[in-house]
Amino acid sequence: MALTDRFKKFVFEFKSASVLDKVIFILALAAAAGLLYEHGLVHTGIIKSFAKQEKEHSHAEFTEFSTRKAQGCADVSDAKTYTVEIKNSTFVPAKVEAKVCDHLQFINLDEILHEPAFGAHPTHLDYPGYEEKGLLQNNSNEFVLGIAGTFSFHDHLDDEIEGLLIVNP
């Protein structure tokens, strides 16, 4: 059936529906359109006020530390590497405690794409030295922990996947 025929059939069925069914349909359509519209505006960065308030209140430590200059780690020989696996759509471990100049590696073991990011979703905060990027299965992203503090991280593509990084001096 052609698209124009489907639309004509829909219009005919809509005209013959009860008033209550029409009202429910229009309200559901408006709600769905509103959610999609707002979600798009937030992800494109047009709406930032709510995320900015959340960031200021729940990630104050990150904001404070992110303005500091990263510590030089070139001469450190005893640095450890901590690995956070992404499997079954969770960070394992969900909490990492490390020291400045240690390394943190995200590795995706899931079949779906994940994108670890720092700070509140959807407006992320930059952790010096960390380049946010999508990770396909068995790909990783490793960086040096150059700033002490407490930092939240999440999967940008599924913001319910969350973790915490504590970097001690």
C-alpha cells in the first residue's frame, strides 16, 4: 500500500473515531512530540539551564578541580593502570580510586557502542587528557589521571550507566 493510501486510510479512520479517542490521540501525539523536541534541544546544547544547575550543585568538586592545571607525570615510574570494563551495560567496577599520574582505561566488552564521558549528562565536563569518543566492542580509551578530585562519569549514549572516579594526590 502506498504512503498516500495509508495516510488517506488514517484520516478516514480518525474522522470516524469517537471524540474521546481523538482527544487521547492528540494528547499522546503532543506529549511525544514535546519529549522528542526537548530531548533534541538538550542534546544539541540549545537547552543548558537545567544541566548547568545540576552540574553546579552535584559536581562542584569537578568544576573546582577542572580549572587547575594538570600535574606533569612524565617522570613517574610507579604509575598503575586501572581498567573499567563496560559489560552488560554497566561499568565494572563502578567506582575507581587511584592516584594522580595513574592511568585509567575504559574498555567496551559489549556488542553495542558506548561513549564514556565525565560530568553531568548531557553537558559534559572536560577532564584534561581525556578524549571522549565512542567505543566499539573490544576497543578502549586510556588516559593519564593528571588532576586530583572526585569525578562522576557516565555513558553518553545511555546516561543511566554511571560511575565514580576518585583521584588522590
